Amino acid sequence: MSAAERSRVRYEKRGHAAYVTLDRPEVLNAMDLRMHEELGSVWDEAEADDDVRVVVLTGAGDRAFSVGQDLRERARLNEGGAPPTTFGSRGLPGWPRLTERTTFSKPVVARVNGYALGGGFELVLACDIVIAAEDAVFALPEARLGLVPGAGGAFRLPRQIPLKTAMGYLLTGRRMPARVAAELGLVNEVVPADRLDECVAGWVEDLVRAAPLAVRAIKEAAMRSLEMPLDEAFATRFEWEQRRMHSQDAVEGPKAFAERRDPVWRGR
């Protein structure tokens, strides 16, 4: 099967974890429209599957997580008279993409190896936990290409690091080494490339050990309340917290603690 014919995304389940791999290593996992379409189906499946408690997102090969939009495809689309792109992906294949799927309730761990550029970096910014190899490099080079970081980079980066620092990277396209990304708080851990899988596995184990409804409730509350005044946050009825507080798991946790045993989570 040729590279053009095979699937752009690999989706595997191991226990309670789903592994999503951007699978175009021959072009550094550049994302074309077909990949976005496949990813849309993957996110739908992962969200709907109650057996999945955590998703790990990575890129195939050891050279790149993803270098973002497939610019060769974009050039062909431009020549064919396709509408220009801007912020967001509404009306395009795979919408809502992870970068706009703000209600995705399960934790997503980015396993970053090599380059995470443009849309690749924007995917990382949309993840909850980021583990990077020492050779990982992040950048939003759109300004150098006459484009904008349309998958949320212009919005998320200034929210996740100091404004002046974010503007420096956004307006110049400068590259950010993994060590700097960790110092800025964009990355949870930086490890040697040969320890990347071991480190990711440790985070997955900890996430799976936690109560699934509690994890979803905490993620929703933390993300939705970012722009809320505290009194409004306390007064908000969050959907996943309503499910958690009336669940069997909310009873099981304290009961297991009192009985000095490991809890058995049922996700209901």
C-alpha cells in the first residue's frame, strides 16, 4: 500500500488508554485534510467509549510530532481556487478539531518527539499534559509564511505563558527548545528520547488509577472556569461534576479508603 493510500491516523486501545498516532512520517506528520477527517472520527470514538479514560497523542517516527499544516496541499488548493483559511476550522474536514473541541472531557497527553511546529504545536497547546523528549522543538512559524496560527496558537499561547514572551514567539516564528518550553510551564516533563515512552506510561498509569468521573469533572471545571470570577465558578453547575457527585464512584472512593483497599471504579 502506498503512502497516499494508507490511513493517516493510527488508533489503538491498551487497557483504559487510547493511543492516537499521526502517521505520515515521510512528511514529518504534516496534517492534510484527510488526516483531519480521520482525527475527527477518532476524537468522536474516544469520547464516546467509556472504557477509555485517557488519550495519548503522538507522531510516528522519531523526527517529528507534527510540522503542522500540509503546505504543499494548501498550495494546490490555493491554485485551484479554494477559499482562504483563517482562524478555526468550521466547515472543514474533521471539525471540530481537537483545538476547537473544548468540551472533550478526557485527559489528553501529548507525547512529543522532534518537531512540533505550526498546527503540531497548536495540538500540543490543546492537550492537558505534555511530555517531551530533550530534542523536541516547538514553534509557530505562520508569520514567516504569510499565515496566522489559525488552530488556536494565537489564542492559547498568550494564555499559557507571559504575554510578552508569547508575542515574541508569535510575531517572529522563533523556535522554542524543549528545555525552554518546560521553564515556561508548557511542558510537564522533559526526558531523554529513550525514556519518553517510560515517562508517558507513568503518567498514563497515574491517570488511569484516578476515578474517571472525577478526572472529567476536574478537567471541565478547571478549563471552563479560567475566565470566570471565583464567585461565578463556585456557583456554576458543571455537567461532569453533576454526574460525579451522584455516582457510585463518589461512594466507592471513601468506602475503599475506610476499608484499606484499592477502589474499584465503574465510571458511573
